[in-house]
Amino acid sequence: MKNFLSLSIKNKEIVKSLYYGKTMSCAAISADVSLSIPSVQKALNELVEAGIVSENGIGASSGGRRPATYSLIADVCYILSVAMDRFNTRMVVSDLHGNFRTPVREFSLALYQNPDSTVFLIEQIKQLLNDCGIEASKIIAAGIGMPGFIDEDRGINFNYLPVAEGQTLKGYMESRLGLPVVLFNDSNAVAQAELKFGLGKTYTDMMVINMGWGIGLGMILNGKMYNGSSGLAGEFSHIPLVPNGKLCTCGKHGCLETVASMIAIEQKATEIVTGSNTPGNLVIEDGQIGIKQVFDEAKKGDPLSIRLISEAGYYIGQGLSILIHIMNPQVIVLSGIGVEAGKLWLAPIQQAINEHSIPRLSSFTGLLLSNLGADAELIGAASFVMEHINKITSLQNKPN
């Protein structure tokens, strides 16, 4: 949107502050963006005149005159959020208040060795944009969280979603969509949601575990995302945990992912039920037992399902013990699709932490379940767009 993306950096910082703060006074915005109150007031007046910010009246006072408060106008523009894992993708369009303005659209998209995955993803995004009834010029950008090693600055995925040699994934998608695109790792998106809208409001040092088909890690240190020197930090899934263990997708043996991911649980459940003469609650459907069935039966008290989750949880706790010794976080937050199993994870993970960590260290680290639910990555995707708002400019090309 021209009026929005052409804003000055100062005004974009104020927009970002209001996106997270919802309704704020000039003084509160001034403190948040480290600009003088007169400078912020001038910018707010410009944003009100541009139809991007509204003045809401008088707020509460802590002494003295009650201040005027401001908020973003929700429908002045929108953000497209895309949340991908190795097998499924979810998409939604949200407004500047963070409200979902379309139903979440979900479809299957297997990424591993799929040469058609990039084109298919683009076609699905185009379809959503055509169906949503929102003017294309009002979409600020697409924020896309995806698995793999991601170079966020250059817009490259080194593992999935292939493009022609000499092209970047970001550049190719922008040329096809006619829309600015921001790419980032799926686990970082989950951590970003936690930082801005979840437990990050309480804790400044967190390890956010994305429990999914792999086991990702988003790191928040001193209230900020930490991605490492080359932007590839957080590959918790591939720490070597089992000597002479199974071959992992990364080419190494014995990675945490091979024994504790949702894929590993599905494989083990299928192997056990296939080789068992005693019928249980788990039933093979379409050649395997899906993770949802394991979670559902575990909640009903099925011993095998609970055992599978407990064994995987213990391995995750073992891995977390390493993180605790290195990072000494305030809290470890469990998030991602695996959290559907709820509190069943907590006991085995805590048991492993107790057994493998030095008590003086582990006693200072809490273990919590995220309260953001299955939409954490979608929420984080929109937040990543807002974090990059100073770098986003309107595209001159039209989609092809």
C-alpha cells in the first residue's frame, strides 16, 4: 500500500509500537521508540491525517492531566501470514489489530524432494488473495515461516522450495505475487509470537521449543530474538543424542529428531502396533498411525500412547539439559503442534532435566506450555512482517 509503505522510518517505528501496544498515549510511545514527545506527537498527527492512526480520546492518568490515546486503524491495510511445516501449510490474512480477517486455509504440501513445491505454494497464495475480497494494494506483505536453513536477509531456503539457479526464493515469489515477501524459519516465527504476544511479556530469557515434525528452537535473549552469527542458530533437532542411532534427514546418525519428533512417534507407534498380536486402542489407517490419533488416545488414558509420548519427552528433556547448562534460561516454553498433547509432556521432560542437569542450574529454569495454541506460527509470521516494516517497500513489478 503506497501510503503505508512510503512512510518515513520514524512513522513506521510508531506504527510498529502501536501494533504491539494496541492503545497507547504519546508518552508511552515516546518511551517505547526512544523519541522525544514533541517528535512523536508530530508524527502521530501525520499518521492521523493519513488515515492510519485514530485518536481514541482520553486515557487513564497516573497523576496530572489525562493523556490522549492512539491506536492503529485496523482495516487500513493487512498482512498475509503463511505457516509451513514439512507436510502442511496454513494461511490467513490479518488486520493491524492482529485479528484474523479470513478463515485459516490449510492444505497438504510435502516439502522434501518436491520440485513442484514452490509453484504450488505460490498458486495457493494467489488463490487465497483472490478469494479473500481484500484489495490487493492493501496487503503490506506476505510473512512466510518455513522449515529449513533460512537466510532471512537474502531470502533463501537452503533445504526446501527450490527455484532456478541464480534466483532467490524471496525474489522469485515477489515476482510471481507482486507482493513484498519476508521469509524466516518456522521455529523463529513461533518464538517471535511468544516474545511479542505470549510469555515474552513476563520473561526476557526464553528457549521456545517448536515441537513438530522436527524439534525446532527459537532463542530469546535479553528480550530479543537471537539467530546466531549467520542467522542459522537454533537447530535443536540435530544435536547428537543417541550414539550409533538412526539415520537422520540431515545425514547424521542419532539426532534428537530421530527419537523425539512427531515423525518418530508416528513411526514407532506404527511399528509396535504392526508387530503386536494384542489389539490396542491405536489403529493403523492408510498404512500408519497418525500423531493426532496418538495424542487423542493418550488423553483418554491409552497406555501405549502415553508411553510413546513419555519416551519422546524424556529425550527432549535430555536435550534441554544441554541448553540449560549453556544458556541458563529463565524459562523453557513448549510450543508447536506437539503441544496438543498438553501436560502429558511435562512430567517426562522434567524427569530428564532433573536427572541430567546440575540442580543449581535447572532450579532456576521453569518449564511451561505455550498458551498461543496452533496459531502461534501464523501470529509470529505477521509479527515478522511488522519487525521488517522499515525494509519493506512497494514493488514496481506486477505479478506474473
